[in-house]
Amino acid sequence: MGLFLQMLMVLVMMASLQGWLPLCCLGEERIALLQLKDALHYPNGTSLPSWIKGHAHCCDWESIICSSSTGRVTALVLDSTRNQELGDWYLNASLFLPFQELDALYLSDNLIAGWVKNKDSYELLRLSNLEHLDLRYNCFDNSCRTYAASR
């Protein structure tokens, strides 16, 4: 009976501390964020300095909003993140697929010129929770357009 009570106390303490401890984002989302950072930086960008490989709490990183209950990424606010001197950016939409609870994606003013071959914008349709997509002030197919969408 003593061991049962000890284990019960540990479980109660863990449950009560969960509200006090900051949530970490999921490992797959942290990896995807770092891949996204690399894509934004290519070939030599310096944006998003708080996105550090060894920092497990990616919900604390700039430009990221996470669910307080699940710790999953719910919004990415990446407006004007890509250094304009790097030139056009061809977006790999599949980079966003690990974010299963993503409901808002802001990518305006990043010199997005199109999509990586075989990874077109239709990949974004697989994000079932995505309600807000902002692609304004980019230059798809060499023609600057204003485009923002909401479901």
C-alpha cells in the first residue's frame, strides 16, 4: 500500500506542476522549424536568431505561437523574415506539414517567387486546421501580387 500511495503522490504532483511548467514543442515540430529556418536563410541569411537547435522550448522562439494545452505550433508569423538581399525564395510548402494544429500562417513580404518543383501550394491544403494564410507582397511567377486568404 505504501508504494501505491507514493506513486499516486508523484502522479498528483506531476499533474499539478503541468500548469506551471512551460510546454516544449514536439520534437518533429522543432525539427521542422529548424528546416524552415534553413530554407529562409538560404544561402546565408541571419533571421530568427532565437531559433536555436539545442533549445527545446521552441514555443518560446520568436514568431511562433503554440497551444497552451497541447504545446503544438498553432501560428507562424514570418512576415518580412527573409533578408531581401538574398533574392527570390522558392517555397517548399511541405515544410509546413508537420504542424498539425497550424491555423495561421503569415508569409507576407518574403520575396516568394514560386514553389519548389513537385512541392506546390496544394501541399498547404493538407493542413486541415489552416484558417489564415497571408502571402501578400510576394512575387509569384515574376508578378508581385497581394494575396491573403481565410477560410
